Amino acid sequence: MPRPRFNRILLKLSGEALMGEGQFGIEPETVGRLAEEIKQAKEAGHELCLVIGGGNIFRGLAGAAKGFDRATGDYMGMLATVMNALAMQNALEKIGVDTRVQSAIPMATVSEPYIRRRAVRHMEKGRVVIFAAGTGNPYFTTDTAAALRAAEMNCDALFKGTSVDGIYSADPKKVASAQRYDSVTYNKVLSEDLKVMDASAVALCRDNNIPIVVFNIREQGNLASVLDGAGVATIVQSDKNEGGQDAGL
Ligand code: UDP
């Protein structure tokens, strides 16, 4: 079997991906379905780690708008990501996938603390590592945490699961003429403010040459097929790689 181009990946899911059709919180069926996607990718031989957001429960900025101190709101948001991480861990273990949760805010009774070398070892042993509590710092997002952990774990790519099949020039749900890209540079994403991840996360990926693969996680089996080079996705990469082929998509 040819060695997959992206052997080790970090998968970033927003908290909203766990809500299913709901407006808030965690829908167990949806989390179960996402866990199946991850299992399939693992069984295809990839090493995976995960960063899950917390927007389905609490966002620091929304809290600040309602009068919370921003840093306090951000800590609450980070705690929300721990709940999501535990929900995902539960769903994965239920279907026989070995996992470890590592939290950037130490929480000894529910998870391991974040220790980079230990996380690498877990992945080498075939465990899915779920990074919780973002970067551990307020004023950041879980997108930035995903880029940071992807760099620290030497991931071959950061996979961003969304509800659309890639990056468009405008929101395809609002603008019918929006153009879809197969491949786009980090600098175009930043200069045109294309909605992928926040700018600091994109810049961190650019500086460390980590491709960002944007794909639809709602479509069943899509993570594995994009990893296999068959699915539909947009890849964000530097100029010299542009064209898509080089990156194996
Ligand atoms: N957060 C933070 N530092 C981090 C990561 C997250 O303060 O390193 C807080 C921030 O308040 C954010 C919330 O956690 O709004 C939830 O994360 P995010 O909004 O990134 O979740 P997503 O939109 O991916 O669901």
C-alpha cells in the first residue's frame, strides 16, 4: 500500500459540529457519528490528534458582550472545550478507539496535563490524543490552539472539518456566485480575509509550512476519503506548492 501523504494529522472541529441539529450543547448521536469518522481514518493507518472548540457551550467574546470580564469568559470557554473533549473521548472509546485527553489547563482528575512528548508517544502507540482547553491562555481561540498543536506534534496537515466542502470567495450559503477554490495560498486567505480560521492560526500554519485542509465533516466517510486523496476539499498552502497535486489532494 502506498504510504499516505498525510500520515499524522490534527483534526480541528468547532464545538458547533457537536450540536447536530440543535442550537446548543452536545448531541450524543452526532458525536457518535464524528467518532466513526475518526475511527475510519485511524483504521486507514493515519495518526490522529484532535482539537475541539467550545462554541456550542460558551464563547469568551459572547460572555464579554454580556458583561463578563473577557479573560474570565475565555477561561469559561476553555472549560467548555474540556466537556466537548470528554464527550468525544467517551464516544471514541465506546467504539474501541484508544484515546487520551490532555488539557492545557491541568485538571488531574479528568485528564492528563498537556505534555508534548507524551502526546507524541500516545500517537505513536495508536491512540487518538484529544487536546482540551485550547492553548490554556485567554485571548486565543481553539483555531490557534489547533495550529499550535499541529506544529508541536509535527503534523503533516491540519484538517479543518466544516459544514461546507471547502473555501469560497464569499459565503456560498448567502452568495450564489461565490467561487470555490481547490487550492489557495496562506497569503490570499489572509489578504482577502477568507473565512477559514482566524488570522493568527493561518499565519502560524504558514510560518511552519503546515497545509490546512478544509472539508465537509458532515458528509459521511469524507474524512477518510479526503485523506485518501479522493474527497473534495480546499488546501491552503504556500505558492510553491500551489496546484493541489503536490500536496496529494
Ligand atoms: N479559548 C481561549 N483560549 C484558547 C482557546 C479557547 O480563551 O486558547 C476560549 C475562547 O473564549 C473561545 C472559547 O474558548 O471563545 C471556545 O473556543 P472557540 O471559540 O475557539 O470554539 P469553536 O468556535 O471552535 O467552537
